[in-house]
Amino acid sequence: MHEISLVQGLLHQLKELAKEHKSSRIITITMEIGPLSGVVIDSFRFGFDILSADDDLVRGAKLIVQIPPVTYTCTECGHKETTVGKKPGECLKCRELFLIHEGGEELMLRQVEME
Ligand SMILES: [Zn+2]
């Protein structure tokens, strides 16, 4: 599962942050995961639950996942469609299949609350 290694990367990043801020416990983590990042959010959460249970720094921390909206532009008629979830299969105006997206691939650590 590819998400496990992403969670490991996140935990590593959190350790560095905690060291910087001389913190020993992380309370809340806010991640932004784009719908086109290829990350399965349920698997990410699952991986987080497993790995964080074994880690003093993040045990019991709350993971908040934000899914940013993505704007798709039709290559045929220029129609723009913004969605928060799944990618539209075709242009809603002219049914063109090739849509260009702006963003949606982010996998970002947005905010960390620690004590
Ligand atoms: Zn179109």
C-alpha cells in the first residue's frame, strides 16, 4: 500500500517540526489531499491510525483531511467546471472528454497543532 510510505514521510516531517518547536506531542494535523493526487484517503487514514499508535509523538492525534476543489477546463469549448470530489467524465456543455485541470494533485501538510 503506497499510502503507508506517505504516512511514514508525514511522520518524519512531523518529527522534524516537533524538534524545531521543542514539542513532545502533536494534537491535530491538517492535511490537504487533492482528488487527483492518487492518494486513497481511507488508506491514508488507516495507515496513520496504525503508525501513529506506535509513536509517542503522534499517538492519539487527530488527523483532518481537507479535499481542495479542482477546476476543469474543457479543451473544446472552454467551459469551466469546479468540483470538490470526483473528476467529471466529460464537459457538461459539449461532452468533450479531454479536460485540463488546475491543481488537485496536492499532498500537503497544512497545519500542525502541538504542545
Ligand atoms: Zn466543452
